[in-house]
Amino acid sequence: MDLNLLSGFYCLSLSPDGSSIYFENNNYNDSWIASRQDTVWSSPLRFLKNFNVHSLNVTSLGNYYLSSNIAGGLGQRDICKLIVENSDTSLVGLGLPLNSSANEGDFFISNDESFIILMSKRSGGFGITDLYVSFRKNNDTWTNPKNMGASVNTAGDDFAPYVTVDNKYLFYESGYSSPSSIYWVKVDELIDSLRYTNFVPYLNYQIPAQSFQAGQLCGYTVPDSTFIDDDGNNTLTYSATLSNGNPLPAWLSFDPATQTFEGTPTEVININVKVKAEDSANVSVTCTFAINVIITGIDENKEQLPESIYLYQNYPNPFNPTTTIKFSLPKSDQVSLKIYDVLGKEIKNIFSGHLNAGDYSFDFDAENISSGIYFYVMKTNTFCDQKKMTVLK
């Protein structure tokens, strides 16, 4: 083969029968193909012109896989499957947990589509980017990727994986910056062993915010599909606390067996709840969601209604990480309660909407902001007040 044909191209992959080479140019988007007849290779031709393409793979099953920044994707580049229906083609992302908010641009899928080796940056990695392996499940989804470990990954960038046809040897690039070096390692036994070690459970769906009504028995059951354990969901046990780790309020209970919250809230309040799913190896994943307690009517006892509008000082203050903000509203009105930093930047919109007359309290969780002075501002159609509070960590 005349290697000059490939000058200026990179990210090469072979078709299963060795008759075609797929690659891309320095645009990191354009895919090209060169075909072989006997010992003669054609000049490169454009391929899949309608898509931005990286790491194009073709399997022995005749399927095309590639990475692309598709609409509605999870990260900078997602691993996708090319779907061909008559004259129409489309890209479908392979979704969680294979793809993440990171860049899964470089990957290799085995000819029989039984496993994928991908480049990614995830917690607990060895370096800037590591190589992970994921296995196809019986329902055609993919397992939570497992780090391939210190025998493969380094403290730098590890990327551009390619496995030989017999699935024995992995070739990949490694280095901190260009130029990188090419390495190879025997991986057939490593890949087989990783099929049978513990899979880390993962969050499959974010729990949406829930609205409970004050004074009424309310409940919510966490769907079984919220957390996934590739070892089998029956290995998971569940628990729940407030997002800061404190116990749930006295009015709210959680049944781990049914994954159900139940309770009768006594006041209007917003709380952030954290659900933890833990597997039999004591590895866990969490999901935090809001429960917003609302009211549906006005107390007819006029003597109990506030006589004037008032914004109280938060308590405790200083605080770490939660505090309570209370205010009184003598008549129904549009109300907003927001948190700002000292530069006037909005940090959190605690509440915006219509409220009936009454006394209200809202919890503010500063777990994800730094220590310092902040201001909370309450506004209605005819009122505006602010007070200072201090986060002390």
C-alpha cells in the first residue's frame, strides 16, 4: 500500500474483511474511506458527509459505530450507532452508562460487538483520561464501564484503543501531550476477568422534584429504573437522608423495602433529600431531589393570619451548610426569594410564584458554595427586603 495515500489522515480502522480503511482528516469531523482491490488501494473518498464523525468502527455484524456530538447528547462526544432505514440515516447515542458528561471520543468495539473499550475521564481514574471496558448485556444495553487498571492506564492521557481480531492484544496511545507514544499490552485475560468483578451501580434517571401538600398525607415511590446495578438490581439496598446527611424530618418516613417516602407535612417548606443505593460490595451511588411542600388554601381563622409582611433573619447564622429563612405574608401575592453573593450574582432561586397569606419557611443548603457573606432578598408586588447571612465552613 502506498502510505502517501494516507498523508494528512489519522484515526484509522479496518473493516472486518480488511477490504476497506476508514479514517478522518485534521478537521476531526470528516470521515473518509479507501478500498482495496487485490493489492491496490483507491484514493480516499468522503464517507458519511452529513455527520461529524470520529473513531468510526465497522463490525462483522455489518453495523457502524462512531462518536459524535449529537443533539441531546450527554457529553462533548457520545458513542453512537449509525441507523440506516431505506435512504435515511441517523445517529443514535448508546446512552448511559457508556456515555457521560465527559468526552467519549475515542473507542473500539469488538467485531462481535461483545465489548467496547473507550477513552473517558471519570472519578477514581489513574490519569487525565483512562481506558475503560464495557460489556454488552442481553437486552442490548451496556454495562457500567470498568477502569482497565494500572497495567493499561497511566498518569497521562490514554486514548485511541485498537484490539486485534483475536481480541488478545490492545494497542493504544499514551502521553501527557503531543507527540504521544504507541503501546501494546495483552488484554484477553484482563477483559475476561473484568466481566466477573463487581459492577459499580449508577444513576440511570434523575428523580424529579416532588410537590407535597401541607396537612395532607403524601407519598412518592422511587422507580426501580432510577438506579441500575449490572450485577442485578436485587443486590441494592436503599436509604434516605437530607442532602446534608441529617435525618429526614419527623413527618417524613422512608421504607427501604418499597423505596417509598410517606408523610404529612405540617408547614410550607422546601427540603433536599438524598437517596442512596448500595450494592452487596458496599459500593453506592446517590441521587438528590427536592420535596416542595405547598399549601392549597387559606386558613379561614383571620386572627391567625399575619398582620404585616416581614422577612425574618435566617437561623442559624452563621451556618454550615443549612439554614432556615422565614417570612410572613398578610395577603396573597406574587413572591420571590433569592440568594445573591456580594457582587450581586444570583446564587439560587429558592422560590418564585404565588402564595396565599400565611407564615412560610424555606431551607437553604449551602453545601455547594464557598464560605462567605451572602444576601437573601424577598420581593412581592409591593415589598422588597434583604438580609445578610454568613456561610462558615
